[in-house]
Amino acid sequence: MKLKTCIATMLATAPAALMTTGALAADYDPPIFVEEAPEYVPVEVGSGWYLRGDVAYLPEKSYKHVDFGSPDISYSEREKPVFASLGFGYHFNDYLRGDVNVGWLPGNKIDVGLSTADEFATARVKNSAWTAMVNGYVDLGTYVGITPYIGAGIGVMQSRSSLSLDYQDLNDPSNDVSAYGRRNEYAFAYSLNAGAAYQITDNLVLDVGYQYLSAPDAKYFALDGADESVVRKGVDSHQIKVGLRYDLW
């Protein structure tokens, strides 16, 4: 009798227990997992880029002329032994970098005069050039704060040349010569570079090096006498350079 009563009690209370369990399940909200957002890293727009400026001394002449001065002919040649350039570049990694620059070669000026009882002549030649180069460099590591490097470049040289010549044969005017001209031509150019850099500040680098710059097919005016002009080919220069590079990061 007692067993029947227990079973009856359990059967009577089972629906209520189930209803309570269902209600609790309905009120339960599963946990919400929120993934952490990745850390924000600002993009450095100027990272890797740099500006540069250089000046160079030219120990040898860039234009080849022959001094044909004599007691009757005055000859004067003035060549500015300097070269200057400005540009910008990019560090690809710790060892490779490249830059683009524009350079100016002031060139030379030649004046010739002739004055005798039979002849009179004056002549002048001016030569100069602009360059636009793309260069690549390999930095060879840093030792005691100094980073040696080697490099090479290709580009174009704009050769500018002008001529004025006036010759008079006082005995035979049919031999008189007058010539005036300008040349403004472009030619392939290349450069070979070597040097070393020193970090002055976090952004400023001192660059000291050597550059060989050549345009084998660049043409320019020259004088072979007081009454004769020629067009020669090939402009090259050996340069001892000093410059600064400023990193934009």
C-alpha cells in the first residue's frame, strides 16, 4: 500500500517538475563570446623614403679641348669643376635602396682671339649639361657607425652647346667665315658609384663618395682653330661627392 502511494505521489509531481525545468531552460541565455579586435598599427606614409642633395668636385675636365694658343692666337678656357644634384629615394630593405636625381654640369667656356696684319678672328664656345638618373645601391653593412656602399645608375644627359665664330681675311674677303649655332641633344648616360655614409641623427645621413658619370654619345662644340669649329662626342667626369640624405620616417 505504501509503495502504491509513493508511486502515485511521484507521478503527480512529475509534470510540475518538468514544467519548472522547462521554465528555467527558457530563461537561460547562452554566453556570448566576443573576439578581440586586432591591434591597430598606424601606417607610416613616409616610411622608407628619403630626400638627397649632393655637390661634387671634378678633378679632371669633362670636355676635351686642345689648347692651340700661339703668339698670334689668344686662347682662354674656363671650366667649372663642380657638379650638383637633387633627388629622392627609397629604402627597400636594410641593404638595398634606390633613388632618382637630377644633376647639373656647368661645363666650360672657351674664347679665342686672333689679330694680325692680315687676319682678325673671334670665337666662343659654351658647353653645359643636365642629367636625369635612376640609381641603385647596395649597403654593405654598418661598421663603427659607417656604412660603405656600391652602386650604379642609368639615365639621360641633355647636352647644351653654343658656338659663335667670326673670321676675317683682310687680304681676301672670300675667305671670311661666320658661324653661329646651338645644339640641344639627349644621349644615354650611366654612372658607377662607391662611398660611405655616416648617420648624423636619426633622420640625417652624411654621404661621401666617388661617382663616374659618362655619356659616350653626347655631342658638343669645340674649336680647332680661330677659324674652324668641330663637333666632338663623349662627355664624362670623375666626381668626388659630398651629400646629405634625409629620411622622411
